[in-house]
Amino acid sequence: MRVYLGLGANLGAPAVQVERALMLIAALPDTRLVARSSLYRSDPVGPAGQPDYCNAACMIDTTLEPLALLDAMQAIEVDAGRIRDGIRWAARLLDIDLLHIEGLSLSTPRLRLPHPHLQERNWVLVPLADFAPTLDIPGLGVVSELAERLGRSGLRAWS
């Protein structure tokens, strides 16, 4: 399956954590990292006083089933020190979202694909447009057009 993932972190050493997560994703069994974005700095969303986020996106080919892949992503998050405390949009050491799996629409209690907020997040769409600008996500549209519609407000290159 061709899978698109979004990554973000804003605690600890965010860029290091995102880069490490990309290496761990590439090392998963029967998985190949096909493409990845640059790193982006984005304004935090959620509770006030958070540091900026480091965001990236990647494309992988994998034979892992969607829920097994979700489990693998959550294991990478836990390995980075993530604790799920139930606070929505809280600062975090690492967040990995399954954004889209080509040819698959899914709605279960654990996983919805395409990601239900993908079209609302420039910190996801702009990195996706780095390597998949013509990707047409069913029901949402073409990545580059969605990214252009949202613009780059609050988003800049990570430095």
C-alpha cells in the first residue's frame, strides 16, 4: 500500500525527534520510505504557551495492514516518550498521523481515512505538497490546490 503520514513535535528537540521517527518508519518490516518533505516550523494549535511545532510528511510503501501500521506509529510515538493524557492539541514529544492510504477509505473507532482534518491543516498539506502535489485525495481534492487554498500563514522553514 502507498501511505502518506504526517509528523510533528514541539517538546524536547523537535527536529531530532521527527528525523528519528522517519528513520524508524523506514526501518519497519516490509516498509520502504519513498519520499519525505522538508521540515517546517508551525505555530502551535491548542493550549496557550506551547513552543512552535516541527512538522514533516512522508510517503511509504508497506504491506502492513492499516491498524497494524497505526499500532507501529503509536509504538514509535511511545518510544519517543509520548504520553497520551487526553488533552486535545497538547504539546507533545511526537505525533504521527496516518493521513491517507491510496485506494482506501476507512472509518473505525480507532482510525478514519483520509484523516478527518487533513484539508484544514496547512502544516500537513504544505509538507505533503513537497513530494505529492498532484495527489488527489478522494472527497477532499488535490494536495497542491488544498495547500494553496489554506496558504502558509504561521508556517515557515525549520531552521
